Amino acid sequence: MRALTLAALLFPFLHTALIGAEKDRMSEAAALRARVESTREESEIKAEVRKADQKELVRPAPKGFKPEDVRRKVRVTLVPRETTIKVGESFWYRLELQNVGKESIEYHESPSFLKDGLRWDMLKWGFEVILPDGSREKMILGRYYEERNLDHRPRRPIDVPDSKNLTETEARTWARRDSLRRNAQRDFHVTLRPGESIITKPWRWVYDEEYLERFRRNEPILWPVPEGTFRELRTVFRFKTPGKYKVVGILRDPPPSPPDEEFLLKMERRGFSRNSILGDHDRYVSRALGHVESNWVTLEVKP
């Protein structure tokens, strides 16, 4: 009788605990499904962006192209819009990155300088200049004092299509997908088959005055893309004096340094295999494109 009474007393608590555990399992399952769905959705959006970038910025191999007798190699070509400018003007250019080796190359930037001249992927791309006196300087990308003010420029609210007819769930779904797409568009990931080339996307700096005027007129595009295939090189360096200059574009994609013994032991203590770590390093080394300089462009600067 005593055991029966005790069981009867404990049943409500056990029942509640079982229900709670079941709810937790259902909640975890729902969270897992949401993560899987989000990952699938993100992968789909990245694939869409990658396909669009491949179509827009990758050019086919020229007729009669023959790869060099090497597994992986790229060539960088710097094409000027003009070779004569005035003091204080910007240099306009186009970069072309061609796969001249025998194997296809997976090329990746995050965020992408080739797509947006205001961004650069850990200084993967750089420019240097030889001055009229023969000295050589780095042309550091961007102008910090200008770019720091970008956050103060007004922005329009994001226009959600047919927002009045969307349910709350549909609106959240649209916002999530829009955020994923914007993030994907910052990066650049394409496949370069032998002979194919990437070309830089046209771009120019938009001053505050122009931006604010376009905002005031409620124009749909606040940061217009210039016509043609050239872009402005926005750097700290300025062409201040007349004379002949030489400019070169540089791709810096060196192989990573090998892991040292301390790092290997640390990762082994965390359960990672030494062979897997060294194997990953070898794969990264095999993908590196190295230090590649373009042709030099002679630029005459006039008063």
C-alpha cells in the first residue's frame, strides 16, 4: 500500500518531467531542421551569386589558346584607360587575371576587390608606382578619412516587394534571404578553366555631394557604376607633380607557412590528427597562386 501510494504521488511529477523532456527533444529537432534549412538556403543563394559572377566577369579563352607546360599558373594584365592624365587626377584601369596553366583554378576573394574597388581581401591585390625620380612607392588602397564617413551617409529603407501583402513569416523569410544574398554578393568565387580570364568590375568613387544629391532626388541608384570596362584606382597616393610614372598591379597569394610543432601538439591534444593537419596545409599550399606582377604601364602626368 505504501509503495502504491508513493508511486501515485510521484506519477504527476514523472509525467511532467517526461512531457518536458519530449518538448525539449521536439524543440531541438525543430532547431536542427531550421539550421539545416538555413544552410541549404545559404548554399543555394551562394550558388546563384557565383553563377551570375561567372557569367558577368569571366571571359572565355581566346581562340587558339594553348596553356603553358605547368599545372597552375596565372597571368595578370594591367590595361590603362588612358596613358596621359593631369596632376591630381585618378588612374583608370582594368585588371585581367588569366589562367595560363593546364588545370582549372578555383578563385576566391572575401570581400572582393575585383567586384568592388572599395573593398579588398586582406590586401591580396596591390599597386606600386615608380616616380619620375626613379623611387618606388606602394599605392595603398583606399583613403581612410573619406571611407570613415560612409557610415554617416543617409540610406533608404530596404524596399520589400509587395510588403503590404506579406505575412509576418513571409516577411522574415524575405529579410533572411536578402541578408544572405547581400553577404554572398560581397564575396567572389568562380572557376577559371585554362585560358579563361577574370576582369575587374567597373567602379568609381562617389563623393558626398553627388551621393547626397542623388539621395535628395530619390534616384534608385546612389552609387552608380561607370560605363565601359574601366574603374578608378582610389589610393592614398596622388599624382602631385608632372612627369612620367610607371604603375604595376600585384596579386599577393602566397602559400601559408607550415604549422610549427607547438601548434601540431596543441591540435593533437584537441583530438585532431597530425596527418590531417599537414594534409590540409598541403592542400592550401597547392591552391596558392603566389606573387604575380602585371605588366608595367607608363603614365604621363601633365600640369
